Amino acid sequence: MNVDRLLGFGDDALVAAQRLAEWHASSPEMEEDIALANIALDQLGAARLLLTYAGEVEGRGRDEDALAFLRDDREFRNCLLVELPNGDFATTMAKLLFLSAYQLPLYTKLAGLSGHENAGRLAGPPHRDDAGRLAGPPRREDAGREDASRADAGSAGPPHPEDAGLADSAGPAGPAGGGDAGPAGSGEGERLAAIAAKARKESAYHLDHSAQWTIRLGDGTEESHRRMQDAVDALWPYTHELTSGEVSRDEWLSIVEPVLAEATLDRPADGWAPGGGRSGVHTEHLSYLLGEMQVLHRAHPGARW
Amino acid sequence: MPDNDWPLWEVFVRPRRGLSHGHVGSLHAPDATMALRNARDLYTRRQEGVSIWVVPAAEITASSPDEKDAFFDPAADKVYRHPTFYDVPEGTQHL
Amino acid sequence: MLAKPSESCNTVEVYGNDIPGLLGEVEAAETALREAAARDTEAAHGEAAYFDAVIKADQKIEPRDWMPDSYRKTLIRQIAQHAHSEIIGMQPEGNWISRAPTLKRKAILLAKVQDEAGHGLYLYAAAETLGVSRDELVELLLAGRQKYSSIFNYPTLTWADVGAIGWLVDGAAIVNQVPLCRCSYGPYARAMIRICKEESFHQRQGFEILHTLSHGTEAQRAMAQGAVDRWWYPSLAMFGPPDADSTHSAQSMAWKIKRFSNDELRQRFVDMCVQQAGVLGLTLPDPDLRWNEERQAYDYTQPDYDELMRVIKGDGPCNRQRMAHRRRSHDEGAWVREAAAAYAKKRAADA
């Protein structure tokens, strides 16, 4: 297992969590504060599992905290997208949409699940009917239907909004640590598969949340449409870095394009494609982010907290 | 109410399979889809439920406390609706 | 007994019987709520007599029951202030989320601050059952016409402040809130039961942070003592002015909104903290703190109530900063709230 690759997964999640957590006590509405904190906690949880694992694979005795707090920006392997400033709420939602449209298929692959199951049970990407479902209000009959949907919790049935995220413990694979969850032959592959199987369900929720907001802002008021389009345009170049590895551009577009269409937003043209994050060449923003994140830990070398 | 205020929704959660949905509280959301999601984040952060209903608070018709006697007193003398009305011989099991 | 404080906190060892005792009181309040509901209320004729009979029977007043206007107003004021405190209270602790010293601490703190938002929402929901909208209450807060707890106008200067807030501020809040689980107004009592249960981890995480620091390096220990020195008296002031000066107490007690006086609760808090400070190996900054055999309670120095009044009136270290932050977030979110409302309206028109 390539350590840099694991660090890439873990650093994406860590830096995304750090940015999302900046929204605490600042969200457009109190309910959204709670939702963003949930997503930040998911990303942070995934980051901890991935960095712990990366440290073990590396074999130099570095734990999650050594990796998070004692590396410099040039040693971080996250994509540029996640380190960009939060901007306004539209920018944050566009970042989350683009990131989760990458993380969902990525984790699905790492978990050894088929592309079809990519759809998850919540925010299905490629299927036409799923896309419509994603945006639409919950149907009346959903109210009485939870039992049926829970019964097949492991299958890739149509998404049931009312089960949103409640089925974590009933999913097909347990949390990290279960040794028999992964399909890959090696123990290492199994470990990563177990982490990914947990993170994948969370990503499905993140995708749903960001898609819901992208649609509301895109198709809301004149101002919100302008802001959402500006955010999509500004961030679009950074999405190429996401789709230069495990997740193909087509796969990613098949998730994002229906959301943009539903949101009455223009899909920007492909062009400038900044990169470098995976080899440690970042934007100016990362060093500041790490400076803040690491300041206390580094001020007390060797201390326990 | 100004146009941009989000309406109030009442939230009902089924805590476990086999139990009824119970009222847990309320929240504000722009529409049903978001209300459901907000309810998930707000009222089931600690895995308190397996299913959620959200209902626009404005759509709930409630009995008035003034009607209490007319609504509920007629049931007060129908004790045969309650299982404790019946004498069960000592030693009977699983009834 | 606390060999690995970062792994687990044996709360029985740490707290003696205090915290399990308080949580037990929450359970007892919930049981009492159910038992009272099963009792018959004395026959009463007329709405006011019925209200009095319900209060007397320790039953709950529910939203659509008749209630005196002043009961309603008192509750709205108190519940709103409580809700505002949860929302403003996110700021001082949230100040350290980005700099938490380990990923585990970051996750715990983020979850805790998130809980505070949740508790604010439970409380606003309880207030809304009294016929006032959350938007109105938020407007009153932003206009400075409703208050929040003065404690949140103090700054969090070091990481240890996060620990001190958890131990002292949340500790004081729990002592205050546990009796509210028995409040006569049903929605408030139920919200408080839920909140107290969820908050049980808040105080423990604060205690654990301080314990780790006080058993860490010299610099960490100094950080912990400094935080306790700064937060002790403001925490004592959280219980409000002394009983002799408290304007709202008597009527609230009669209505069973309040169950204990400010001074009773303050004393209870002091008595709890002395033992816990010993476990922490930290000193409470009060040279006159000593056991009074006759009273079976600790004698202690009162907080500076003039300072409390100044802070309540707006001249604490962070009043302006906290309010500016809340206003800015509210204003900057307006276009998002409008957009979502506009979208909902379009979809409703389509249907």
C-alpha cells in the first residue's frame, strides 16, 4: 500500500473537516450549524482512521496526531480544493458537492463494492430516476414505508430520505476493524475496505446535503443563483485534480451534472486544471490553515493532551 | 410572517423497531426535504431513532383544553377498554 | 485511579456521588413527571383554579392550557435567555476547535459545541409553544433586549479554558438545570430532561482536560491553574444575584418554575467543586474557602456582584464581540434563508 496515497485520502478528509468546522456558530441558520458540524465530524472521523492506518503502513511510529500536527504543508497530500477558503455558503456547498461526488465513488471502490452500489441508499448519482428523487420532496407514502426500506438495508434500493443516515449500524459492512469486510486479498486491503465502507455511507449523506443546497441556491433567488454559479465557476478548475486518479472524470460528472442541471446552473467549460496537492505543492492557503491547526500542539513538544 | 421565515415543523421519531413514532420536538426548515434532514441531525445525533416523520406545525389540528371534558371524559367510564379492568385468576401466565 | 485519564474517566472516583447523583435527579424528575401525570387533579372550577390545582399537584402545564399572562411572560423570558445562552455559548469554546491539540480533542469539542446548538434549538422550540416565534426571540437578542448568561462574555485565552468551561461553567449549569427538569411547564421540563442527559458528557470532558493538563508538563499545569483562577468567580456569579437582591425569585418559586434559590444552588456548586479540585490537584482561588462544621457546608467568598451587573449591562470583556459575531452570522445568512424560502415557494406552486 502506497503511503502517499493513503495520506491523500486522509489529508483530504482532515483539511475538509478543518474548513467545515470554521462554520461553527456562523451558519445561515442554526439547523445548518448542526448539519455542518455533523459533516465535519464525519470527515474528521474518516481522517483519523485513514491517518492512523497510513502511519502503521509507513512503519515509522507516527500516529494520527504526529501526522496531522507535525508535518509541514509540503508533506500534506490533500487536493487543492479542500484547502481553499470557505468563502460564502454557496462556495462551501459547491466545495462539498464536488468533494463528496469524488469521495463517494472513491470509497465505494475502496470498499470493494460495485459501481452500482455507488448509488448508495440516499443520494444516487447516475440513475435518472434517482437524480429526480434526490431533488424532489419526500413522497407521501414514504411516511409509512420505513419498515420495508429498513428490511433491505444492505441492498442498493432507491433512496429513502426518511432513513437518512439512520441505518449506519445496519449497513453491509461494519466499522473499521472488522477484518473480514474487505474484498481485497491482503489484510491491508481489508483494513482500508472497512474504513471505506463506513466513510462511504457518510459521503452519501454529504452528497445529498450539498446537492439539496446547490439546488435550492441555484434555483432560489436571483442573488443566490448568481452566488451559486460564481462558486461553481470559481471551483470548477480544482475538480480536475480529483478526477486524475481512482475516480474517472466521467464518473464524477455523472454525479455532478444532474445536480447542476436541476439547480438551473451552467456547467462550466473544462480548461485550466491546477494541481500539485498530491505531491505537496499547495496553494498559499494551506500553510495558514496548518499554522492555526498545529500551533498549540507544536508549542508543547511531547506533551500529552 | 415575513416571506423568508422558515416554517415550523413538528418532529416524530420511532425510537426502535416495534415502537410508535413519538413527538420529540420541533425545528425550522424551508421545506419537507430539508426538515427531514434537519430532524435527522438535530434529534437523532445519538442514534435515538430508526425513522422520522416531519409535519408542518400549521397543519396540525389540536383539540382545545376547553373541549377536554367533551373529548376525553366519555372514555373515562369505559374501563373495559383497559386490560386492568379484568380480574385475572392468580397463576395465569402470558395473558 | 486516573492512570489513563485520556482513555476513560472513572466518574465515580472523580465525582464521588455528585454527578451520578445529579443524573439520578434527572431520572427522578422524569419518573415524577410520569407519576404526577397519572394522578388525578383536584376538582377545580374555572381556568385559574384549574391552573392552580395542576401546579399544586406537581403536574405539568401544557401549551394550550390557560395560564396567567405573567406566568407565560416569565417563562418566555427565562427559556429565551436560556436558549440565547446556548447559542452565544458556542463562541467561546468554538474559539478552540481549529487549534485543539489532538484530533480526538478536536472531535470531542466539535461535538460538544454542536450539542450546544442543538440545546439552543430544543429551548427555542419550547419557547415557541408559548406563542412566540423563534425569529422574534432572535430579533430581541440581536437588538440587545433579551440577555444571555453573562459567563459567555469572558474570553477563552488558552486551551485550558475549554477544560475550565467544561468543569466549572457546565458544572454550574447542570446544578442550575437539574431542578428545571421539574419545572411546572411541560415543554420546558421535557427539554431540560433531554438536555441534562446529553450534557452529562460535557462536564466530564472538561474535567478530563484539566486533569490531563494538571498532571502534564509544568507549562500545562500553569495553564490549567490559570484557567481555574479566571473562571471560578464568574462561574459562581452564574447563579445570579444573592437571594436578597433577586427580583424574580419568589413568584417563580410559587409557580414551580424555580425550585431552589440562587444562594442554595451556589452553595451546592461550591460544595461539589472543592472535592473535585482536590482530585485535579488545582487550587480554587479563594483563601477563605473552608469547611463550616456547623453549617455542614463550605464558607466561601462571594463573587463580585458589581462586576456581574456591569457584564450583564454590556461591559464585559467580550459582550461586543459576541453580539457582533451573532449579528454578522445572522445578516450574512439572510440571502441563504431567503433563497431556500423562495425555492420552497416555487415548488409549492408547481405542485
